[in-house]
Amino acid sequence: MSQSPLLAPFPALRPAPGRAAEVIAPPYDVVDAARARRLVADRPHSFLHISRAEVDLPADTDPYAPAVYERARRNLDALRRTGVLQRDAAPGFYAYRLDADGHSQTGLVAAAAVAGYLAGRIKKHELTRPAKEDDRVRQIAALDAQTGPVLLVHRAHPEIRRLLACTCDTRAPDVDVSAADGVRHRLWVIADAGHIAALTAACADLSALYIADGHHRAAAAARVAAARGHTQGARFLAVAFPDDELRILPYNRLVRDLAGHDCHWLLTQVDERFEVTATTAPVQPGTNTELGLYCGGRWWRLRLRNAFRPAADDAVSSLAVSLLHTHLVEPVLGIVDPRRDPRIDFIGGSQGVAELTAAVDAGRAQLALSLPATSIGELLAVADAGAIMPPKSTWFEPKLADGLVSLLLDAD
């Protein structure tokens, strides 16, 4: 018996023609409440009024309070009622191209199968946190919609690439807007029945999809579907990109203090497991067995000694973030649970090692650690093995915009 398709067309809720610039916003989980309030100033149609609805409530409002989800629903209803957001008349696919810093990637916006997620055909590599997952459940249930797309990756497929190029390279986009961070977002509506059928057939060739970013949103969608008793037909909002176009940037670490010790003590401790070399320039490591360390106004390059290197075929243990935790963060710094320990912070993305140097020099941290970026191949290998990556292993840029497309649950 053939398996059901993992991706399907759907009628998206999207900004009316010419309104996207007023609506699109950063993902809810990359802005805190204070920044969200600043971003919505003079922007009454910003999607942050839905994804971070506490911006419309008193500053001391608990972001998980029932009033926040109720306000989000009211705000979504208002944008629909006034015509700022409109739902397409018929199901379709959507081509979504992002351009940033000379990098371009083109993905397929579609409704992904909850049943495929539950069956392990849409694979995960990350644990979810209960509080964050519960938040997304309440948000989806209150809105009766999924408004934050899950970022999926698939192994490059020539026919999907060709079909998307037939759209993107032959006509003007339906949406073309640059966000405040300089990222250009373009969207093409694919409404032609023949084109939809061809994409559906091509997607049927994909044996698996992989969650790159959005584990909490996918898990929450599955929980909402289960609560409503229809996991077989339920779907969640997703954008699927080929593995050779996605870009993962380094996810670096800051350590607030050395528990009363100094940099000399630290270097003495790490010397047992690493070859330590002082450098005159910031260190951006190029291999998993290499780390950069900044402390006391100086950079050092750390190379893991051969005796401590794991087997190359161990998908999780050979990750740079695993080696960092196993050989430095836990045994030297005493940080056992980096998800919850307040001594460690995470700096992802294009800020790079310059932000690490600045943070330590400004006294916001005593130690900075730079890592190489996790590769897409490593992500796929971990997911295929049914394993879990350490926390904060991947940082994807550019980020997908919230508000560009949403999936109403009655479209299932």
C-alpha cells in the first residue's frame, strides 16, 4: 500500500496585495517581549500582534496568560475582517525565496502531514521543552490556525527544483518585500492545476523530510490534531528547502563566570584534553575537533587531543557541540545541563566571533567559546539514526517571516 503524501497544497491565509510589508514580522521565538513592543510601534498590522500578543497588554502580563491567546485571536480576526489578511480561494502551493548577504534559497510552502510526523517520516533531531510546546498548543488552538511555519529540509530533488524554477524564474513574484533586517522575501502563488499535480507527484518521491527548525511547532500541531481526533487528515504549515541550499551558521557560547577561577586556571584545566595555542586573531573553527576560546582579552585555539576523539561514524558524539560539552563545558566548567544553567548563554547566527569578543570585553561574560557550524549532512545523519542533538546545535539564517502565509485548521 502506498504511503500518503507528506506535502500537500492548501489555501493560505496571506496579506492582501500590497500589504505584506505592513504585516510580516520576525519569528515569535527570536524576539523577546521588550523588542517586540518596539517593533510594533506605529505598525498596527504587524504579525507580532498575533504571535506575541502580549505587546497589546500591560507590560507585566505573563506571556502564557489566557488573555494573551485571547488577544491573539481577536487580533487575527480583526486583520481578516478588515481585509489586511485574505484567504486564497483554492488550495495551492507557494514558492518562497529568501535572499540575504549574497545567499539565496528557494523553498516550497505546503501543508505537511501530521501522520507523517507521527510515523517518523518527518524526522526530528531535537527535544522539545514542555512549557514552550504547551505555549504553541494554546496558540494554535486559540487561533484555529498555524501561523509559524516549520522549516523542513529534504535531500535535493531535481524535479522539485525544476518546477519551482519554472515559477520563480518566469514571472514576477506575488509578494516582494524586504524586512527591516535586510532579508528579501519573495512569494509566488502556484495555482495552476497542472503545476500543482506535477509538484505533488514530485514530492511523493521524497521518502523523508527533516525538521530543521520548528520542533515545538510540529509537536504542538500533532497534539492539537490528536485532541481534535483527526491526526490522519491533519496537517501543519511548513516550508521545505533542499539540503544544498539551506545555510547553518555557528551557534557560539558565552559563559558568565568561571565560578571564582581565572583564565590561567581555565587554560591549565583544558590543557589535559586540548592542545592550546594562543592567537592574535579571533578563532572561527573549521573542524569539529577545534574550538576557539576567548578569555582575559586573548584568543586561544583549542584542538582536541587524538586520545579523546570519538569514532567518526558516531553521529552525535562527533558533533562539535557534543565534544565541547563532553570535554570542556561539563568537566571543566561544571555545567551539566546547558538548557537550564543560567551561567551559559548562546549566540547564534551572523553576529559571529566579533560579538563574542565584545560581550567578554564589556563584562557581560567571562568566557566565550566559538564553534564550527553544524553541517546539513550531520543533521540528516543524526535524524536518520533516530538520535537527538545537544541543545543549541543549529542556527539557521535567514529566518522565515511570520505572517507571510498561515494555515487555517479548517483547511485540513
